[in-house]
Amino acid sequence: MDIKNILRTYQGIAISIAVLLFCISAVIGGVIPSIQKVRELFISVSALAKDNVMLKDKTALLDSYEEEDLKQKLAVVLSAVPGDKGLPGLFSTVEAVANTAGVKIIDMTVTGGSVASSSAGKQSAVEKKVGSHIVPFTVTVSGTESSIQQFITLAPAVRRLMRIRLFSIIFSKSAAELTVTLSMDAFYEPYVTPLGSTSSVLTALSTVELEFIDTLSTFPLVGQASAAAPATAVTEQKSNPFSR
């Protein structure tokens, strides 16, 4: 059998093999990547659908609140625990309490670190336990025994939340007047800048939280104007309010 007969015999087989190889190449080069692309698109669509459901739930929750009511509640909370150290407001509050009690402020000093709001780094163990950042300060006042008692009573009962950790009394030669140095803490909590992703959980205000805000609103606001929320937190409009 010569070469021409051999080629003629296997020509059909060679053509079939070539066609088969072409089909396999087409599947590998075209169909498989297309399937992979479809899978990726399906995963993306599923994620977008899930995000859409979560956004609808968040929108429904936000729509259940009155905007003005939320602003008022936020203003009450910020007047009690501001978003920065708020030292001018703290000083004016202590001064107003002193005037109301009838005592004279001799000295007031912020203790423990920088007075700059930007210095708020990691919370200390005490701050973590309290659940808020702390501005420690000392204030020395003088006055009669009754006025000192009134100052000690009023200081922790105003809306700018403060607490008295300890105090020392200096008795003067005049029995009518006392000098008291109080070590106190004021509280603040830095504003949350990122509002979170679409997957972050947005929960409704609980009954306990609403009752606490109502209680705060009954505390007298002395020495400072009602706190307002940062303009960017309330008035800035975003296409996606939950985007980072």
C-alpha cells in the first residue's frame, strides 16, 4: 500500500479528529469562560439583592421616626454627653452651678492629658467600664456649709453629665466658710464618622433608651445652649447614607 492509499484511507478520520479538536478548543476558549462569567454575575446579583433588602428595611425603620423628633433627641443626648471634650461648655456649666449654689470658684483645672479633643485615643480601663470617654478635672470652691452642700448636690444633677469621685475640705479660721476641692469627671463620646456598610445592623431605639433620653431632657441645662448635632451628620445629603 503506497502513501497515497494510506492518506486516502485515513483522510476522513483526520478530518473528524480535527473537527473534534476544534470543538474542544471552542468549549475551552469560549463556553467555560462564559459559564464562569455567568457564575460571577449571579453572585454579584445575589449580593446586590441582599443589600437592596437590607436598605429597604433600614429605610422603613428610618421612615418610622419623625426627623424633627430625632434631631431633638440627638440634641438632648449631645448636651449631656457631647461629641468632643466640650471644655467651654463644661467650664460654663460648672460656673452656672456654682452661681446657683452660691459658692465661689477659686480654681478649676482639667487633669490627665491634653485638653485637645483630637487627643482622644484608646479608652482606658475605667472609660471602657463606664462606656464613655472621660474628662477628669478638679474644681476648688468656697462658701458656706449649706452652699457647699447645694453645689455637691447640683453638680451631678445637671444635663452636662458629671460625677464627683472624691473631695477634700479645708476649714478656714472663719467657721462661716469652707473651702472644698472636688475631683470630678465629665463625659464625652467622639462622633462616629463612618456610618457603616449596607450590611451593618440598624436597630430601633429601645424603650429603655427612649426613657433614658426623656429623663435626660428633664435635667436642667445650665450655662450652655442646647447642643446641636454636627451639620454634616444631620443636613448633608448622600445618595447612599450607609456607604463608607
